[in-house]
Amino acid sequence: MSRDFDVCVIGSGAGAGPIIWSLANAGYSVVVLEKGPYLQTKDFFKDERYGNLRDGYKPDLRDEPHILEEEDDDGHWRARNTYRSGTNFWNGNLVGGSSNFMSGFFHRLKPVDFHLRSTFGAVEGANVVDWPIRYDDLEPYYTKVEQIIGVSGKVVKHPHQEPRSTADFPYPPTEVHPVAHLIDQASEALGYHAIPTPRAVLPQTALGRQGCSYSGYCGAYGCATGAKGSSRAALIDQAVATGRVKVRPYSMVKKIRTDGSGKISAVDYFNKQGQVKQVDAHIYVVACQAIETARLLLNSKGSKHEYGLGNRNQQIGKNLLFAGGGSGSGRLVYSKMKKDKAESLKEFGAFVNRAIQDWYVIDDPDFGPPQKGGTIDFVHMHPNPVVRATRQIYGQNGLIWGTELKRKLERHFVDSRYLKIEAFCDWMPIDDCHVTLDANTKDKWNLPVARVRTGYHVQNLQVGWYLASRGAEVLKKMGAENVISFASGKPPTNLIAGGCRFGNDPAASVLDADCRSHELDNLFVSDGSFMPTGGSVPYTWTIYANSFRVADKIIAQLGGKKSA
Amino acid sequence: MPPIRIPPPTVNLTTNSIFMDRRRFLFSMSAAIAASSAVFGGLQSLQAAVKQQPATIAGLTLAQWDVIALIQTHLLPSEKDSPGAKEINALSYFQSVITQPRHDPADKTFLRQGLNEIETRAQKKWRHRFFTLDHDQRENILRDYEQTRDGHSWLVMIMDYLMEALLTDPLYGGNPNGIGWQWLQHTPGFPRPPFKQPALFA
């Protein structure tokens, strides 16, 4: 049967790029439907107002909101339109998706992450399960990401170093700020192991991309040199160069259409002019980031799919994951240190690049039985000046203004280097964290929007507190002032996974071990939706690695790599 | 401490850029003209120009805009070694923001309501227009207003845009010649935007 393309990929972020790249290089034709524009590296600037204050790379929430359900103090679920709530689940609608704006802190999962249930047992109130694959299944693909997308770093011995098939990273670490050495010294004095944080940032020209320019504005900004390994810069641009990939920007998928037998017949999408178009393919891959992937599948009802596409057992949208954890910060005061030290810490542009994984598994009798812990990353306070300045207007007794505000701004900007800790722990999968369709609210295309319930498990907070307080110890040892650490149940909206978990039991999962729908053999989901548990690190490296793995499954299903 | 390096705005007028269709080119040119006017004209000349216009901006009278300017100066005063609202073009910056076509119209209503409330409080407490009060009397009125939920939100809105005028790229009309960045020894990123970026999802 003739089809327009071999593969149709919906979305173009980290879950899509490896599929697009791999299929194109295996000789197959690919169409990519991306709801945002196709920007190039030269189109990105360090413009806080456009990109961050006004969310220029995200749709207007008046046109495309979500409905957020949060639990109030009385245990009732309150629903609010995100245009009013101050929460934004969009993370970048453009080719490459949110990987354009990632910080690129790249940690692999560890073997224990693949069998949490078997290792630690059930957690009351949580739906923790083992993965249907093991670390060894994914390890070759982590390595592939290092080489093809470009990961820089240095392997050092520490208690939770995961097994590797190569001795070290293919690229040396990016330049580090002098504050990293203070972290090393403080950690060593405390008996902790500070390790270089691997980064999806090239320190030098390689892979057809320029190295990092150390502008100091990395996370939340599109990379202006191509050093950051976004799905677009590292994969899609190269895939397009093969001539076998057609990217269709500004293409908002309306639904995946099925015929009377229940098989996928085509994809309906709106083009930039708002006209409905159709495209068909032999294989369909959905990678719209977890919330929108669930929404699209739920919106793709058919005569044989009354609950949504591949949703006979009504598992789609369940067990949504965010990144659990804690946070903290400390202030190094220039005027209280020797001049040469202060001058060196005033350096701007290089990275901190330090992490501690000593408590990836917490074996601390004071904390309870052995349980899953996580990762502590040390980072600069984000340099965005307006965001930082705006925080200074708040005082303990009300707003601060006038000359008092000006002196506070001077202390903050001129006399201080702030260091942050970001602690990542598993976000427990629970019944009250999920995606459904909202019955009343539609977007500008008249499609039901996603309704997102963001309940959390108390263990997120406990582990988050534990990790953040350990990180705070390091900050204090460094001599930082105003050290704070805390954990929150509020979900970080930039790290989202789950909702279409993979597994061997069709009654309890959406996808099989290859991330193929249990019900449709030509439907795959390749973004972070597949994850039944998320690990205690940012998800992106795992999403990339799994997408390369799924790509190999698709290539095999299509008959293998085509000869040149 | 070495002087803050402020990279020049990026010159990027390649014809194959996605940003450079005709409509967007015209938009960027008008933006550049507007920005340079704000930078070189200064607050006083801009206010004078505004006063010559019979139409109001965002539904506020010119007298009301004078009050906004006064409040901005109260919240971020000028000093010998550091810029205040006047030096950062805070008024014209705020006017340009609040009159953006997609800006939430509720903000304009809220702005007017807040001004009316401040004026009412000034008349009631001091029996004078807010504009004629001395510094301590103004402080008293604003602190009282801050104690209300709306007053707190209103003042936060004014201050948020003051911080934007202080520290966003000069392209947008505030922070002329990077005066805010230099005061706070802040190093901006590079490449800087060559023009106001177009709306991607209009």
C-alpha cells in the first residue's frame, strides 16, 4: 500500500530527534509535524524580555491554555485555567522543542532505577513498578548520545558511578568557574564526592557545530552557537540534509485518524493558514512531551478507540511524572573575602558543572530503611537580571522601594555571587497526578485542552528535603551566607514524563517494551511519556537514549537499514 | 573590577532569516526608530511630546501619566551615582508595554483604578491632589495603599515594569545605553537581539 512517507513523527523535541535522524540515515522517508516554527541557530539571541518574561517561544495561554488541578489545604481539588494560575506547561513550541532551552545537565539513570519495585518494595500510595528493560539494554544508547549529540564531561570514581562501555566522555568538560573549586574543597572536607556534571554542551567545534561561547546565558535560552545539543541542532538539521526528511512547521495535529477496522489511516493537522491537511505513513511516532502526547491520543477517538487511540484499558494520561526534589541557595559576599578571591569569583560566563550523587540510594538509619535518593546539582543563580531584581522588591515587612531598594539591588548584584542547589529525586507515580481532557475548555483550534492534576507523594518532599539539606551543608562549608534549603510539592513544569508508561502487561501500561502501542503495531510513543518512574536526574539524556533505541526497533520493523 | 562589557546589538539582516519577511522588516524598523527616539529623546522631551497629543494613552489622561511618572520616581529615585526612573525612561517604557496590542486589557483598567484610589486617598487624608504632596505625604499614601490586596498588586505591577525598564535590553526603550546594567555591574548576554523579535504565535 502506498503511503506519503515511511514514518510520520509528531513533535520534534528530544523524543523525536533520534527517531528522525536514525530513520533518515537508514534510508527511510520521514515527515515531521511540528506545531511551532523552524528557527535556526542564528535566530537565537540573549533577550530576557522576549524569551523569558514574555514567553516568546510558547503559545499565548489565552489561545492555548491548560487546566491545572491543585489540591487546596482542605483536600479539595481546585481547577484553574493556566492563563490565570501563573503556571505554564508549555516549554517551547518550535523545531527541537524544549531541548532548545535545556541547561543540558546530563546524568544517566543508574541500574537501580530500572527495578525500584524489586529493590525497595512497594511504596504505600504510589504506583512504583519495575521497567520492562534493564540498564544494559539502554547503556549502548547512552553512549550513542554522547557521541552523536555530543556530551562533555569527565568520568571520576564515586560511590554511585554507573557502568559504562567506554572509559570516558568523547569531549572534555566545558570551562568551569572558579567557584567549582570551592565546591570541590568543601565537599572533600565533608567527605562527599563532588563530580563534574556531564553537559550536552560542546566545549569546542565538533559534529558540524561551533563550541560554546560562554555567554553566561545557557539554560532557558536558545543556543546561538549550536554548542548545545538540542534535538534540532544536533539531529534534525542533519537529518534534513539527507533529503529524506520533510519538516512541516506550524502544523498542529488535530487527531490521528483510524478506519473502521481500528487501524491508523492518516493524521489530520492544521497548517499555518488554519486549513486541515492530511498525511499518512507506515509508522506513526508521537513525541509531543508528556501532557500533549496524552492529550493527542485522548483526542484521537475512533469507532474502535472510544477512549482514545490505543486506550482500551484507559491507562493513557495516568502516572504523570515531574521532577521531584528540593532546592536551595547561598550567597558568597565579595566584600568579606580577600580581593583576589573576590575578583576571581566575579568572572562571568563559565559553568559551575558540579554534582553530588553520594545519596543516589540513601542508606541512613536516621532516615529510615534504605530507599531511593537522588542527585544534587550546583549551579549559578540564573543571570536573568529582571527576574533577580524583581525578587528584591519583597521584604519581610512589605514592599521595598526608594533608596532602600537601590541599596538592596547593589548588594545583590554588585557584592554577591549566588550559588544554587537543585536536588533531583524520583517523583512518585500516584493516582492523583494525571492528564485527562477538559470537558469545557477548548483551544483556538476548538480542540479540548489537557486537564492536568498535579498531586504529589509525601516521599518527594522527604527525599527532597534530605538532599537539599546535604547540598546546603556544602554551601555553608564554602562560607556562604543566607543559606536556605527546602523542598516543594509544586511540580517543575519544565521536566515532565510519564502518562503512557511502557510495560509487559497491557492492562497496566500503554506501550510495550519497545514503546509500541499494545493495540496498534505501527504506533510508537518516544518522548518521556514511556517512563513508569523517572529516576533522580533530569530526563533528557534518557529520553534521547530511549528514542535511539526505539528508532532501532522501528527500523527493524520496516525491514532494516536500506542499502545505499 | 573591570568595566562591564556591553556587547553591541547584533546586526543580523540576512535576507534568508525566518524573521525577515517584509512585514517583519517594517516592524523591526519601526521598533528601531521608536527605541532610538526613547533613548536619545529623554524623558522630558517625551513627556512634552505626549502632552502635545490630544489623545490619551491607555485611557489615562496626561495628568494621570504625570502621576505615574511621579510614583515611579518615588519608588526608584535618581541619585548622584545611580539612575532612577527618569534616567531609565521608565514612563515611556511602561507606556510602550501597556499599549502592546496583545497586552492584557485588564491591566489598563487596573492601572486606572489604582490611580483613582490613590487620588481619592490623597484628597481624603491631605485634602490635596497626590501630585502636589511632599515626599513624606506621598510615602504615607502609598504605604497605606500597599496594605490593601489591590494596592499591593498595583504597586508590584508598577515596580515590575520599573525593573524591566532598568534591566531589559535598551532595544525596548528602557535602560538607555545600558545605564542599568552598568550601575549594577551586570554583564548582559551575547548576541544581543538586533531588533524586537516577532510574535511567533500571532
